[in-house]
Amino acid sequence: MISYLEGKISEKNDKFFTLNIGGIGFKILSHSEVLNKIPAIGQNVKIFTRLHVHEDARRYLVELYGFLDPEELKFFELLISISGIGPRSALGVLSRAPVKTLKQAIVSEDETFFTKVSGIGKKTAQKLIFELKSKLIKEVAPEKGSDSAEMGEAMEALVGLGYRERDIRKILQELPKNTKGVEAKVKESLKRL
């Protein structure tokens, strides 16, 4: 198993990047946020990886998935441990929001958060929440009640204004706890976006 790789970026696009290590190029798949954050071609980077082997049309495929943060890799591995969620769907989930926000959505049982990911329907979202909630409840307190509803309404308003959902979720989580009401959350978020 390859725990991490360190080398120079030799190629990157919107689905993968290539890491050159001693003259060998490793093609590493990831999601858009990682691909946006990795350094420019020719720069060094350390990538935490997961080697995934699966059978596809009677042949074996070996794919390497990479992340800048070991916490994100750990969450990726949690996601693909669930039957019905493969690496591509897991990348789709991770591209939606930071790991902290994803964990919060799971313990708050926010199904609609996950059904917006390509390849994840209502039943798969319910299964994901059911299987992971008990593992995450000790580290993340559930967010229930009116504040959760306000966050959802503020999210919809900001998405309607054209902001990216991933950016909005991060900003909403960073708002002071005393920011009450949908309007106040939207105004404060607009200042930070």
C-alpha cells in the first residue's frame, strides 16, 4: 500500500495530476478542490494516497487517489467502505464541502446534502448516514433545530446569487454563533465571500 508520495507535479487537469518521482510518473485522481490547491507544474508536493483495485468488464483496474490532507484521505476511505459508494462518488462527496462540514451533515442526518452528488440517490444517502453517524457522533455534535433550518435557507439564498456551495458551507460554518436569522446569516456571509 502506498501511504503518501512526494515529488514534482508534471501534469494536471480537471480530473487528475501526474506526480514525477525519480523519473516515474504517478497518475493520481482527485476532486476539483485538491486539483485547484496543488502547486503549479514543476513544484514539489506531498500527497496522501489510496490505491484502489477493482474489476471492470472482466479486467482489473488499478487507480491511485490522492489528497493534500490525511484527514480527507481517512474520510475518503470511510466513504468507499460503504456498499454502493465507489471512489468516483466519494470524490463527488468530498468536492462538495470540507470534511468537517460533511461530518456535520452526516450527524445532522442531512440526506439532501448527499443526494445532490452524482451517483448518490436517496437510499444510498440514507445508508451513508446510517453507517457513518455512529462512527462520527463522538467527534461531531448534531446540529438540529431552527439554526440548522436557517443554515439551509441561507445556503439556498446564496446559491441563488451564484456562489459555489462548497464556499458557502465553509463561510456559514465560520459565522459567529450569535448570528441569528436567515437574513443576518446571508448578510454576514456576503461580507466574507
